Amino acid sequence: MCGIVGIIGNTPVAPQIVEALKRLEYRGYDSAGVATLEYGHLARRRAEGKLRNLEAKLSDAPLSGVIGIGHTRWATHGKPNETNAHPHATEKLAVVHNGIIENFRELKAGLEAKGVRFETETDTEVVAQLVTHEMRQGRPPVEAVAVTLPRLRGAFALAFLFDGEDELLIGARHGAPLAIGYGAEEMYLGSDALALAPFTDDVTYLEDGDWAILRRKGADIRDASGAMVRRPRHKIPVGSFMADKGNHRHFMAKEIHEQPEVVGRTLAHYVNFTAGRVELPFELPFDFRALKRISISACGTAYLAGLVSKYWFERLARIPVEIDVASEFRYREAPLEPGELALFVSQSGETADTLASLRYATAEKLHTLSVVNVPTSTMARESTLVAQTLAGVEVGVASTKAFTCQLTVLLSLAIAAGRARGTLTPEEEKELVDALIAVPGQMSEAMKREHEIEILARELSKAKDVLYLGRGTAYPLAMEGALKLKEISYIHAEGYAAGELKHGPIALIDETMPVIVIAPYDHIFEKTVSNMQEVAARGGRIILITDEKGALESGLDTMATLVMPSVHPVVAPILNSVPIQLLAYHTAVFMGKDVDQPRNLAKSVTVE
Ligand code: M6R
């Protein structure tokens, strides 16, 4: 998604803005731009494509202003070209924007009727023109922004720079995050604290509806009603900014390899290793015994983590679980009972659809529990309870370590629920906790298969379509495998419940179709073997991901069998995430794809 940076500095800010934008590259973008005041007047440089194109423009025609704003754009309205790139400017101001102005058409029509001419296809330009229109009527910048903001509908963050105002930036937050950074006689705006990390660790997160007037010596924050408000300042721990690739070629590779460590770290937060018990790091404001239902909503990989946990909550704690992708949940007007638990899963804690679902559940008076990776995120701040995943900053657009940490937290929650409801005995709990504790080490073991997986990936890269199959918790994992492969290699892939094969997808099977079957040796292994036989009989090329017992018992000719360490079947989806991630990663690398920033994708999806 789009990234925003603003600086009131003391030296030329354009290079600093570009550096900060680089830290936001992980969010995904397709054009970029900077505006500064050159001798008091607005000047812009913008470029289609990656930041290096903007840097080339700045090198040909440098900007020397000490106040400025910058942006990486992920196109929503209008093509990703230079004309549509931000900042958008008039003779009065420049503006950058993250999110969507939903009522831009009607606002634009109103302005056009007054003779205003538009240059771009974007929704953002309407903001520039509305504020400019107010300024032309004689309003000063702050007042012009104040009367414009209530007219905008949608989810957005904005940053304004004004011609002739070398001491003023205005930022506004309405549904998309924006943070203020404090420096020595310098002030900053950023769409997340990571962007501001090179400049300051002293940060305020604007709340929804807030807007802020930044001057060199500080910021005045106002709420949606225009009243002055105080918002807390946070010291951001240095460790949270550790975002380099280490010895790896890509962030995704680094993040896959970090999993034994971060899953272990997350586990230590939820489990008493010595007692072999789950100990949640928070008090519950409800009793698991009284829960009639859990409603889960999330998007993408986080949704699939939620889907795995449905099996866990239902089997281990006997709690019925409903699960939706958040973009459906928020509009389907589900009947909910006050006192039920609504559970949300999100790496970023900013995903627009998941956040909207959280707000819907809050309005319906449900208990809300969010499993999030970013503790300062909006979802973390707006939920009754936060169950943090300790995956650290995840930069690769393809979620990997956040997923396995989500699974770790969700399984811990399901075990705690099972104990509270008496559906798990202390011995069963200990067995599960011991199985969880063993996972980080087993993940390291699984990674020793990487070379084998890399060779297999070369074969996979020739495929046009790939089918992933699994039963039980391996079914959502099959969907996650397909999602991982398609998002970074652009090979079409589908994840299916193995038992559904014969109800349609089997028609696709021929000798060109790799079929990846995730089948740990468990109580439904034999059923999956039958489905594999159906594939083999039609010439399908099977890649089997299983354990030693499964490899022995399958009795099938496969294109390859990836033998993972033998684990307790309940924790198998955490472990088996490793081979599916590595397979997708190496396939995409072999095909020369941009693994960390796949086309059209964004890390944090703050639009509907
Ligand atoms: O930040 P979130 O976990 O809420 O993001 C949800 C999805 O956008 C995300 O998981 C997406 O599907 C990833 N690209 C998957 O790798």
C-alpha cells in the first residue's frame, strides 16, 4: 500500500525522504514522488516504477528544500504512471495520500461545475483541489484543511505541504495509519514508525479522525471535532527496526529461516516450558466455559491461519467456530450474540477489511481478541485483548514467519480453552505443549531439506497450474501453499480438500499437472492416500509432503517425497509450513521473480 513521509528539517530533505520511502518499499508500490519548497515555492519530482527512477530524476534535477513530503503509490484510481503519481499539487499546496476517497466522484463533479480542471485520474487530486478552492476563498491553510476533512468519506491518511509555508505540514488520519515523529527542531510524518526509524524513536500514533499541524517545534493534534487533544508519545524499541536481509538474498528467505527462533520466542510468551502448561500473558474478561461460539475473521494468509485454528478450537476445546474472510464478514450482517468471542488475525493489524470487522464486532458488543504482529497497530489498540505474535518485522510481501507465529498463538489459545472447558486433561495438555515446544527444533530439521526442495522447484517452475491437496488442518495449509506459490511465482495454483478432488478438480489432472499433497501420518492419512491414488491413476505427478511413517505407508510412486520430521499430528501444520514456503520461494527465485515485492501486491492492505 501507499507510503507517506513528511519532514520539516534543517538540511535538504529530499534524500532523507527517499531513504525513508525505501523503508516502506515492502508495502508494495508502483510509482513514487517528492515535493519540497524551493525558495518558498513548491517543486516536485515524480516517477513511474521503483524508487531508483525517482532517484535518477532527483540526480538530474536535485531539490534542496528543507521541508517536504514524499510518497510511494500503490495504484487504486488511475494507472500507475507519472501523472497519477503523488504528490498532487496546485499553485497552493501539494498532498500525498494513502487509502481511498470514496466520494471523490461527487466532490469532483461539484468542483468541475465551479470551473476547476483536473489533471489526473486519481481520487487524491480532489483533496488538493478542495483545499485549494478554500484557500482561494481566503482561508488560511489550517482552516482550509479543517473545512475539507469532514467532507471526505473513505479510509485515508493525508499529508499536506503549502506553498510559501516553510514551517508547516499537516497530516490527517481517517482509517489509514499515520504517525508523528519528534526530532531536535525537526518534525516528521510517516505512515508507520518504520519509515521514521532513521530519524527518531520518539513517536505519536494519530488516532482515527485525528489531524495534526506540525511546525518545527512540535505538533498540535486535533480530533475529528476540531478540539485540541493530547496523544501519548511512545519510545520505539530499537530492535523493532531491525529490517535487513542478513546473509540472505531476499527478506522472504531470511524470514523463512528465522522461524525456529521467532516461533520459539512466541511460544515462550504463551507457554510455561517447565510446567508443560499454556499460560496466557493476559487475563481473560470472559470465561472459555461460557463461550457458545467463536467468530474468526481475517484476510489472506492470516485467514488461513484462522482456518487451521477452527480445527483446533473445535477438536481440542469443543467450541463451534465460524470463520469468514473479513471482506465478507463485515457486510454479511451475521447475527451475533453479545458475549460471544470475535477473533481477528492480522500480521499488520492495519488490514482495512479485518479492522472494519473488528469495529463491527465491537459495535455488536462482542469480546474482541486480535492476534497481531504489530503491537502498536490500530487493531491492537482497538481490541479488548491482544495476543501478540513475536515474529518481529515481516518485510517480504509473502507472509511466512507471521503465519507460523499466528498458528503458534492460536494453538496455545485452543489448548487454554480446552483446559478451561475440561475437554483436555492435564496429561493431554502436557503432551500438546511438549509437541509445541519441539516445533522450533523440528523446523530447523525441516530446513535441512532445502537443497532437495530447490531442485524440485526447478521442475515446478515449468508448470502452468499446480494443485495442492490436504485433509484436516492440511487442507487450509494446502490453500496456503497455493497462495504462496501464486503470489510470488504467478503460477496458477489452487488448494483443495483432498476429498473434494473427485467433485470437480480431478478433471484437470494430466501428466503436466503437479499435485502437491500434504499428508502427515495421522488418523486420516489413509483417506488421503486413496485420493493420491486417484491422481496417480490419471497420470498426475505427485509431490508428497509427509513424515517417515507416511513415506513408508503411502506405497505410491511419486515425483518426489519430502520427508519431514515426525511430529504430533496437531502441530503438523506449523512444521509443514516450512516446505510449502521454501517450495514457493525457490520456484519464484528460479523464475527470476521479484520475490519480496511481487507485482500488484502490497504488504499492508489498507483499502477495501
Ligand atoms: O496484515 P494482515 O495479516 O492482515 O494481511 C492479510 C493479507 O493481506 C496477507 O496475509 C496476504 O494474503 C499475504 N500477501 C499473504 O502472503
